Amino acid sequence: MTDISAAPEVVEPKAPTILCVDDEPNILSALRRLFRTKGFQVRIAEGGKAGLALLETEAVDLVISDMRMPEMDGAQFLEQVRSRWPDTVRLLLTGYSDVTSIIGAINRGEIYRYITKPWDDNDIVLIVRQALERKALELEKRRLEALSIRQNEELKALNASLEAKVLARTAELSVANERLKNTFITSIKVFATVIEMRGGSLAGHSRRVADLSRRLAVKLGLDSKLAQEIFVAGLLHEVGKVGFADELLKTPVAMMTPAQLDTYRNHIVQAEQLLMPLQDLKGATEIICAQFERFDGTGFPNKLAAQDIPIGARILALASDFDSMQIGTLTQRLLNPEESRIIIVHSSGKRYDPEVVAAFVALQGGGAREEAEKQKTAEMAIAPRDLEPGMVLSRDLITPSGLLMLSADHVMDARLISKLRDFVRSGGIELTAYIRVDRKN
């Protein structure tokens, strides 16, 4: 059974209230009788002062005032109404043709209309209805304007809030993206280190090649995205060697038989197959696959020449050979840096791009010293025993054998510091950590 008492109460619209002001009781009675039959609430007042007193106690929608009244005429009364209750509609009831008085009432009381006596019932009711409709429209207009202003202010506040949220979210995404990028690079470094664990001479090679390749890219003014691709290519340039036999890994390129050389060269094909599923490494893969091309057009596999060789491959070729000469994987004996540099300069225009060679020579000279000076002011070298939580690595932490332990930008905590100290004690080795420090002006 439905609970009738629970049903929402229907609120009937309130009937408009009219105040009739006149000093003649019979006029007031006639007006009250007329408007009550038309559904209006009617209040009456004998004179202007009585009308003002009533208005002070009750809200009225419309006032009809006679013009000629003792003590306070209609113009004076309506002027007071306009001043104190401006939203109340004002009508003037006049029984004589005193144009001056009517004009005064219009100017001072700002009346909506004036009605002459005797009036026509239908006409006066129609005038009152029209006046109230106009008032309702004006009130609705004001309501809508106020609503519009309020909504605009709310919209401005919402937009400001949304902009702040978007900025905050953008900052969060930027941090997350940077963290993801750093994790990606660290993963590649770890992968390269795993490959290098196959042989002692390879340890650290890919990382050194990647670092030199990036510095050459910066020296040549390449954009940051391409420099990053060249850096990644340097880290992974020997990933295709993962399936090499130990004997082949230990044989310098200069000492390889033709069959071994064919197998060695094909490691770029293996690299392409391994890296093909990773779309983010497409640019790096193209660089790796062209690292054996020669500037003079006699290289492998496509005999590309000069500018047809990707700039990243031209950089990688020089960086890889420079380090390989010093670890004994390219030449029969280990060369020192100066001997390696002389060979590279001598091969400019043949194996290597002259422009890349020039950048390399510049880095080996003053450019490298300037970079070293910058590093000195931005980092300090300390032993694991002096590490403290919150310190940030400025470089990769490398074992004496060249294996990666922690990547640059890693934030040290108590657990990691403890593990590093245990590693140093148990292995009887020395580790040097480079910690980022604030630059001083």
C-alpha cells in the first residue's frame, strides 16, 4: 500500500499581491472585489501613508494609487515606492485630465501606466496582467543574468582547477616518462653487460663505445633524439656476438681466417634479427647494421659510401674501432690511445668519415679537457664506505673488470650501500663511486 504522506508536496504558485491606495472607500471596495474575482490577492490602504506602512510589513507585486489624495498625492506616494521598493510595479489611477500632475507622477514615480476614472474592468485587469508579466520577465532576466555570471565564475574556477590538474598530471607523466626512459637505458646496459661477460676483454667495451659515440654526436651538433639512438646503438652494437664460439670471441679481427671473418661480419645480421621485434630500437638497429660500411664504398654488406652511410653508423664505426684497438679485439696487439688515434686519422676518407674524424680529434684535445673540468665541478669520487643514503650516482658504477653494477642517476639507499660494502669486503676489490654534487657559483 502506497504511503500517501510520503509523496512530495505540490506547491501551488502564489497568487500576485496587489495594493490599492485611495482615499475613497467605495473605490477601494470596487477594486478589491474586481481583482479578487480574477485570482489576485488584494490589499487596500486609505491614503499614501497607510500604503507605505503596509509595504513595510508585506511584499507587494503591484501598486495602484489614486492621484488626488489628501496629505500625500499619488505622485509623492509612488515616488516613495520607487525609491524604497523599486521592484514593485506602479500604476496611477486618475480621474481628471491634469497633464502636469500625470507627467510628474511618470517622472518621479516612474509609473508603468496611468488609468483614467471611470475605468473599464476588462481594460484595467488586462493592464495589471501585462504589468505583472513584464515584471516576471524582468525578474527572470535578472535571474538568468545572475545565473550566467555565477556560472561563468564557476567555469573560470573550474578551468583554473583543470589547468592546474593538467599541469600537475603533465608533470607526473613527464617524471614517469623520464623514469621509464632511464629504466629502458639501464636495461640495455645490463643486457650489454651480460653479453660482455662471455670474455674478459669485452668487459666495458660497449659502454665505452656508447659514451664516445654520444660525445661525437653532440660534438657534431646532432639533435638529442639521434644522439640517444647512437648511444643505444653503441651499447648494443655487438649483441649479435651472443652466439659466437669462445675461440672466435678471443681471436682479433686482424688474425681471423676468411671463414671466421664471414661469421664475424654476420653478427650484424644476428643483431637485426634479435632487435627486430623492438620498434623503439628501429633507429639503433639501422645504425648497427651499417657499422661495417666504409666511407670509400668498399665496406660490408651493401658497399655504401660517404653520406649514404647513416651518420650514426659512421660515428659508431670510429668509436668501436678506437676502443677495440686498445682491448685487442681488432688488432693483433693492444694499442695505446695515441697509437689508436694515429691509425684512425690515417684512415680518414677511407674507413672513416673525415668530418667524424675531425670531431674525434677535437674531443681528444681541448674538448675532452673542457668536459673533464665540467665533470670535476659536478661530481666527486668516493669509496663505498663513505656513501650515504640519498646520494645520486653521476656515472655508472663499474667493477674493475668492467661490469656494470649500478646505472648513473641511481639514488643510493641504506640497503644498496650495505650490499656494496659487503661486495668490496668479500671480493677484496676497490670500487669508486662518482656522486653528483651541486655546482657552486
